[in-house]
Amino acid sequence: MATKEVNKPQSLPPYPELILKALDELNEPNGSNKSAISNHIESIYGELPEGHAVVLAYHLNQMKDNGELVFAKNNYSRPDPSAPPKRGRGRPPKAKDPLAPPPSAVVSPPRPRGRPPKDPNAPPKTPKTSGSGRPRGRPKKIARTEDASVETASPVSVAAVNVDVVVPCVAAVPTSSGRPRGRPPKVKPQMTQVSVS
């Protein structure tokens, strides 16, 4: 069997070269759009690979981002050599002072870690006082000196005809300020004697 010559497409130069060559040959004053560049490349090189449109778009974007092409009004063109260079995003770096020594020339010893030791010869600090004359923080708890005996009233029974009503009465424990601690008890209406006849 003899080997057959297969119609191989001729090898393409790199896409950036193709794009720049197409822009030079088209030589439009406002630049050329993507379809014009693609049609020009196709007219010169004949059949192109299947992903030609995707690869062309990728390389156009790369060249635009690198500053090799200028993109204006949907057209690509070569940058104007007299135009100032495109400035990147953000604040520009500060201008270097030519008279300043290089930063590596001034080397300070590294600071030790932690808090520096106190100077034994320094005068003692006077504590700061607030304007009110009270000490800072929560006041200390005062121990109670009252006796713990609590007066409790015995239950009172009211006798009536076949009815016994019992009203418990609990005395609250007063504190040093004279008021009992906590929520005051709910006041119940006074019970009266009811006779059933």
C-alpha cells in the first residue's frame, strides 16, 4: 500500500502576527472590527480550523489587555506611538527621591519582643482619680449584720357558719435600706366574713 498525501492546511503563523498583518493590510483610519480581521485572514489562508473565531477573539482580547492593540468604538487598531502610555488602575506609585539613600543602607537592630522592662530609676506613677471622688469599679459587698430571725404571722382562721377561710400572711425581709429585696408581693383584697343561712 502506498501512503496517500492528505490535504493538510498550511501551518498558520501565530495569531498575534496574523492580526497585526491584517490590520496593516486593511489600513482603515478608525481601525478594523473583528469580522473584518477574520474575513481578511480567511481570504489569505483559505480554510481555517474550527475554533478560529474563538481563538481570534481570545487573542484580540489578550492583545488589547497588553496594550498591543487599542479598542475604540468596536474597532481594533494599533496604538498611536505619540500617545501617552495607558495608566493602570489605582494610585500611581510615588516618585523616588534621587538624593535619598537606598533603603538597604539604613538597618536598625530588630526590636525585642514583648513589653519593654520598667525603668527602676523612674519616679512612681500617681494613680489617676476620677472627678467624683469615688473609687473605680463596682463597690464591694457589705456583709449583713442583721439577725436572720424572720417574723412570720401564724395563719388566721375565720370561723363562720360551715365556712372556714384561711389567709396566710408572710412578712418580707427588710434590707439595710429598709425595703425588702425583689418584687413586692401582690396585694390581695381583704377577706370578709360571709354568713350562709
